[in-house]
Amino acid sequence: MNESVERKTTPSMPALTAGDKLFIGLMALVVVAVTGLGVLALRDGYKTEGSKRNAEALAAWMTAANPARFDANYAIAACAGGSVSPSATPVQEAQAPADANESAPSISVNASGAASAPPEAKTWGDCLTYLEQQSPLRELRNPFTGQPPKFEAACSGADYHLAGSLVLEKLVTTPAGSSIPFIASQLMPTDRIGEKLQLRLSVCDKGGYGIKVGEFEF
Amino acid sequence: METNKSISLKDIDARVILGSDDIEADISKDLPLRKWIYAWLLDPNIPGNHQKWIEKWIGLLILFNLLVLLFEHVPAVFEPNKKWFHIFDIISVGIFTIEYLLRLYLAPEDEEFKARPNPRLSYIQSPFALIDFLAVAPFYLQAFLPVDLRVLRFLRLLRILKLFRIFIPAYQEFVTLNAGRTMRQRVHALVFDSPYGGKMQVIFDAFIGICVLLSVIAVVMESVQSVNYILNIQFLILDAVVVAIFTVEYCMRIYSCVEEPGFKSAIGGRIKQAQSSSTVIDLLAIVPFFLEVFLHHVLDLRFLRVFRLSRLLKLTRGNDATKILAKVLAREWPVISAAAFIMLLLVVLTASLGYLFEHDAQPDKFENIPTSIYWAVVTLASVGYGDISPVTGPGRAMTVVLAFIGIGIFAIPAALLSSAFSDELVKERDALKRDIYEIMKDGIIDPSEVAFIRAEAKRLHLSVEEVNTLLQMVQQDLDKESQFSQLPIHKIAEKSEFAVEHYKSLLSQIRQLGMLTDLEKFENRAVDAGRLTRQELEIWNSLKS
């Protein structure tokens, strides 16, 4: 290609008609309207991002608390782990009924299946109260509502009011040979947290659909 | 390669007509080194050299740079791959620098600068050279001066300016082609195929195509949770930008469609255009965005997001294969609809029989006729998932028969389409052959005729060899016609120029006869035996001498 910007006089274009002017006006309007709508969509996108940051902060806190909360002198009593044998892994917990905690709150099942009464078994409700009232996470706000984020059972595309809500599920590993690797169920306030838990945290987006933020041990 | 001059039949070659890259450049080895390098690498007027290839890859590298610049602003992508980004940057700058130095070295060979007192200095001061310099300068600047990373990234955006090498000549051509035309006509030239569009229209189409592809890739990648988690905002921005572009394009088409033949009416023409399949596709491409913004409380967002994939259909506008397929479908519709009707009958019949024979044995699977339709279609289409299968004797016997019938019935529409598609291509090629025949009759193929053959060959997906075969066939036909004396008399009589030539040829033969034969004997014989009439004898007398 001959790279030269030739200095040519631009041939004149006939004067704009009323139709041309109308078209130009319409185009300008369209561009402004689409830009405005794009900004709206982007604003919602940033709200979803804010919800994700909330969830990430919670996940980070819970992940960081994981090894420490089983220490005897753990400062946050509400979230402290009980006197549980280190071998009581979630896999072994799966051998107990899924609702073992609810059906027998004072009993936990360890690896050997022997029953023992945990001296100070805390529940997720205790820990949640601490998180909502005393921890740095109490400052978190759901960008969609401006309220503290709620914990819901599940996200649902049918309910857009769930936008920005958190879904915390405990994952219970199924026995070897099962067609599904684990069962997920909502972590209820009454669930005991004395043992290590495998958790999955999700956040609901603008449409109410879940976005998985992470899986971690607590 | 551009073909701006007429081609004589003696020099005819499909590669020249089609602008094929397959031509060997005719560059003498005895040229001085600088001239030789220029001829091979940068001269736009030598067919078969590497100029076009270099231009194409430099253009692609600029686009890649643009993408890389965008991803540099996504920390989740940039941070783990910092090293690769840096390597790409070094390679890009290296290539751009080599290009700049090469052009500087070869400036004295360039038509534009060679006549000037100092060609290289003139080159350095030229706008394109300044753009090339700005594209690489920030990289070298950071080696000597501490430059803020953000400033550096901004300066790197200047590389996009290199695209002006392609854009400016196309714009100049567009302005020239549309001199004195109204704004609406110019808009029409840009968005519709027309002789006034030039390269600018090609660039516009390519730009829309790139937007479609980017948008579709984004929709597909949005379904990958790990990617969407990181790039959610970028996807939203891309979607808004693409929808803005598509909306403007839609308005431009509706506004300027009245310049199209058959759409002249200001309102009726526009309504007709809005109802055309391609414009409906354009509308479908933008509608999900607006629905998502306004009706996200009511509609399923996932459906709307996947619905955005309908943008892919926009690519069919420039695709001739889909036009041929649509033509074939329209032509063969009566037969296809008949086959579809038979298929429908068979499906209902099969489902009914399946229900009749199997319901008692498998009430859960053959619960009613509508639920049996799934099994009927799977069986007749020879898919056979196996999740539902007959267990009774009559049911199995019926399945055997229906499976055989299904193969035939379901194959009919496919065979019809395939054969009709092939017929259509043959027809189109015959039409092209007739056109080439007409074009070649005057012995010269002018640039507009070259452009026509090139466009048709592209539309019909003809290779260089196929066009060559067509040209040879036409050439042979023309040669045959030039020896028209061998043609039957009614063929000669069909064309007046052949008839005149034939008449002249016959007169010449009579004269030769008069010179060679014994005139006395000839006339005696003719008169005595009464072989010639008086009139014939008079003609003989007037011609023999």
C-alpha cells in the first residue's frame, strides 16, 4: 500500500434534508439510551460484584478461623470447635444420618461411631450471631438492599428478591461407590459446629441465580 | 492483487482474474538489493509478492495488541500471566520496529517519497510513519525514563492508530466513490452491498462480524462459571458496547433501505425492510439486552442470555451458502412439506401403535400417546437412545418394521435438500458460464467484468482451477464459433455477423471457382443442360471476373 494521506478536497455533499437531521437525532438518542441502559446494567453488575466481595470476605474469615478455632484458648467462643477428635473428618461424619445433629443435638458421632457428649458444642447460630454483631463482618451490606446480607436456603431464578443473599451449605460426603460425591444441605443455625465442616458458599446474583464463591473447611 | 486494467484473452488466467496469491511474482534477480527487497515486501503493484501477506499479519497483530491491552486491565487474568503479556509485548514491538525500520530503509524506492530531495526524512515526517513511531516509542521510552504503568498502557493504545493504514485509504476511496451523493446514499453504501461501498463497506462488514464473534464468544464463556466469576463486568461492558453498535447498524439499515430497489417508499419500504428475515435477525440480536434491563423481574435471565446467541445468525447476511440454501428450501418446499407430512403421519401412527401394544406391559413408559411420541421419533429417526424400548412381541415386531420405514422416510428430506442444493449450484455455475461467455466475446475483460467474475466465483465458492476450467470451456466455444463454416447453416443464420461472414466466404469461393475452372466449358454446360437459371447466370457473370 502506498502510505500517503493524500490531501484531496472532500467533494461536497448535498445539504442535509429534514429526514437526515431526524435520523442523526434518532441515532444520537439511541446511543444515549443504550449508553444509559448499559450504565444501569453495569451498576447491577457492580452490585453483584459487591455481593461476591461480601461472600469472599466471609469465606476468608471462615477459612482463616478453621485451624485456630479448635485451639483450647480460641478467643471467639461462639465459633470455637468442640472437643472433637482430629480424626473426625467430614467423610466420617457422612456415615452418620444426614440430620444427626438435629435429631440428636446432644450427641455427636465420631469415627468409631461411639457416642460422646461434647462439653461445649456451639451451633452455627451462636457463631452467626457473633459474626453479625461483633465481628468486622458486621459492616457488610447487601449492595442490592443496603441491609446486612441474609443467609438463605438456596438461590432461585424465580425469586429476584434473593439478589445479594448468601447461601451457606454443608457438604456431606457420600459413601464410596455412590453416584453423587456429596450431599449439600443448608447450614442451619441449630447445626453444631464442634466438628470440622466442609462448606460451600454461594451468593445470589441480580436474577436470583447462585454464583459459587468457594468451598472450604470450617 | 488489484486488477485495474483490462485483460486480453491471450493473457487470460483465472489466478489473475481472481486475484489469487498463488501467482509467482515477476521480479528480476538482477535488481539492486534495496529495490529487490522493496519489490518483494512492500510494492503494492507487483502481483504475487509478499506485500499483501505482510499487511494482513500486521493488521492481525494490531488487533491482538488491542485484545491484550484490554486483558491487561483484568487483574485476575493479567497478574498470573504477567510474564506472557510481557513476552507478547516484546515480540509485538520487535515486529513493529522491524516494519518501521524496513519502511525507512526502503523509502527511496517508494513512489511517494522517491522524487523528494530526502526521501527518508520525508518518510519520517509522513503521518503514517509518525503513527508507526508512536506505536513503538512508549516501549523504548520506559527503558530510559521512569514511566507510570498506567501512562504506559495508555500510550500503548496508540498502536491502534496503526489501523489507520488500512482505514484512511478505504475512507478516501469511499469519499471519492460517493462524491456528490446524499447522506442517506452514503449510509446505504456503507451498510448495503453496492458499487459505492468499496473497501469501506468490506471493513464495516468485517467490523460487524468481529463484534458478532466477540459477543458470541462472551456468551459462551459466560456459561463457564470460573471465567464469568472473574470477567463478569467485562462481559457486561462488552455486551452494552456490542448492542450499541448493533442498534446503530439497525437504525442505519432502516434509514437507508429506501435506496434499495424495491424499497423506495419512505414508510412502506422501511416496513418491508423491517419485516425481512435479515433485519428481523438484527432485531433479535439486540432485543435480549433491552428485555434484560427492563423485564429482568419477569423473564428468565438465563434464557435471555443464551438467546443472545441468535446474534450468530447475523453472520448469515454475508454468507451466500445460506442464501442458496434458502432458495433451495423455497423451491423444494412442496416436496419437503409432503415428506414432512408423511413423517408426521408415521410418527403419530407409530406412537399410537406403541401405546396400544406396550401400555399394559410398561404403563410408566408408554403412559399415553403423547408420551409415546418421544419413543416413536427416537425409533423412526434411528437414534435409539434405548431408555424406552418395547418388551412385548407385537411391539418389537412393529418396531422392526417401523425402523426400516423410518430410515427411508427420514432420509427423504435430507436427500431432497442435498440433490436440490447440488442442482442449484450447477445452475448457478451454468449461469456464470453464460455470463463469462458474453464477457469474453469482445476479446477483452475489463476491470468491471473482472470484478463481476471475482464476485461470482467467490459467491459460488469456485476454486482457481474451476474458474480456469470454465474459462477454457468458454474459450473453446468461442474458438468453435470463429470456425463458423463448420457450424450447421441454421446456427450460422442465427447470428447476422456469422451470416454476413458466411456470405462473403461463399462469394469468395465463387470467385476462386471462376478463376480456376474452364469458363467456356462451365458456361456451355450450364446453359446447354439448363442447369442454371438466367438470374444465376447473371450473378456468375458478375462474380467470375
